[in-house]
Amino acid sequence: MNHFSDIHQTWSTRYKKPSLNSFSFVNWDGTMKKQDLIPEERNVLKTVFQLKDEKLFKEKFDQAVNGDGQEWTRITTLHSSSLIALLCFYKIDNNNPLEYTIDGKKCIFTNSYFECQNDIKYAPRPSNIDVVLTGQIENTNEQVILFLESKFSEYLSHAKCEGISHRVYGDIYTKLVNRIDGLKIEEAGTWSISATPERPQAYCEGIKQMVSHFQGVRDGFIGSDDDKYNHIYLGEILFKFEKEVDTKNKKNNKNNFESYRDYYNSLAKRLNEINNDDRFIVLDEPLTYQNVFKDFKLDDSVQKFYGIGKK
């Protein structure tokens, strides 16, 4: 039986009609309420991906859709970055640890959490980050936490990002002006991020989100009651598409992944310069799902659907 064959047009909550270019595992027309749709989505995903640990998946799925965003309307779309994060990270525990080396330290992650919030001063909403992993550094008692923003296909698109609050984020953006190669960061009442003509491939929303998560971790998490960690990391994990999908731009001979990676690297370097907590590091390179999960046994249908993980 092909469990991936029953797909539907995604309902657009913005235009109030089915989308022509987005597809979903759940047939929703916008009328079913959140409290009814969530169990339906969870059951469909459990069936489609043949997930065996129903109790664990329910716990993690409910975390992923009960933040203050709108993930419950999007998580069953085929291109959802929240969906790939949930399906890949949900089963991490003491029996299925995820091992990954960061900053020269082998991290053994044994817990995963979804849609975690960090308060930001003056912001109307907290920073909601897709995945948080916790564990220990190998052969030590040192505790480690990794905050991860997940991206699937978002970085393939490019657009200017505007309306960034000066009151909330102005302190950090002031320190980023003319410091991120290829990006124009400027303020005119509110802040904006845009590409320069020489480097047109700029997923500016991703840069904005990483700045917000940096401020959320730095100001909302560090020093809070939840902060019990020796090492605190912030990063981004991307799905890396084949060259047939992510083609090179003739202007700079780079594909979207390479271009966004360059922006991210430049941003991470600057954020680490203005950070003043030795425990806290922004990863200098974005992670990829292909690399992080190359030796991890995902559920068979998840491995087949995304083409990642140990077979």
C-alpha cells in the first residue's frame, strides 16, 4: 500500500480557498475547529507514516501544534518545516539518543521539545522556536541545550522583510548594519532587511527569525529558572535539495542553499561577537537534515519520504 498517495490541496486560510501549489495529507476546508482538526491531523500522520509509538508521538505532536502560532493549520502540508522537524526529532530519548558534535564536543541528546517559547522584552509575542534538544556532553556531567529553527523549502524563496520593531529589536539591528555581507539592513521608523543587487538570493525572513531567536535565548532564557546548562547553542537546520531542484543563479553561480548559508554564516559571526555569555554560541554553519540524521534510524516511512536517515 502506498501511504503517500492520498493527498489534498491545502486550504489557504488567507484566501479562504484551496491552494493551487500546496498539498496536504489532511483534507481540510477551513471549517473544522482546532480542537477537532488536531486529533484528525495526528491520526492521519500516524497512519501515513506508520508510527508505532502512539503515546510518544501524541505528546510531541501536541507540543508542536499548541504554540501561539498557526502550526495546527500547516503541519500536515507536504512542505512543512514543522512536519519534518516533528517526524525526525520526536523519537529522541534515552533509548534513541541523537549524537552530534558541536564546537568540538560530542553531544548526546536524549530529549526533544517543540514550539518552545522565550520571552522578548517589549515584544507582543515570545520567540517560538521549532525544536529544542537537551542532553549531555559525552563522558561528562555537563548539560547541553540546542535551540533549532527548522527550514524545509522556505529558503528557496526571496523577499524583502519589513516592519521590524525598533523598540524591540533596534539594539541588535543597529549592530548589524553593514555587517552582514550581501544584505542591506536599514531603519526608517522600523527596520528592514533586503538583498543587494550583487546577491539577489536572500531569504530575509530567515535572517529576521534567527535574530529574534538570538534575542529570545539571550534575554528570555539565559538566567531564567529553566537555565541549568553548561553549554547553550542556537542554530538552524535546513533540508538540502538536490541540484535539480535548487539550481544555481547565473549572477553569482550559487544555489539558494549556498547563498543562504553565506548569509547565515555572516550573521552568526556577528551575533557571536555581540554576545556576552561564554556558555552561549550561535552555530557558525547551518545544520542539514541529511547530515544530522545520517546515522540515526528514523521510522521507515519517514526515511523513505524525505530520503534521509540510516536505512
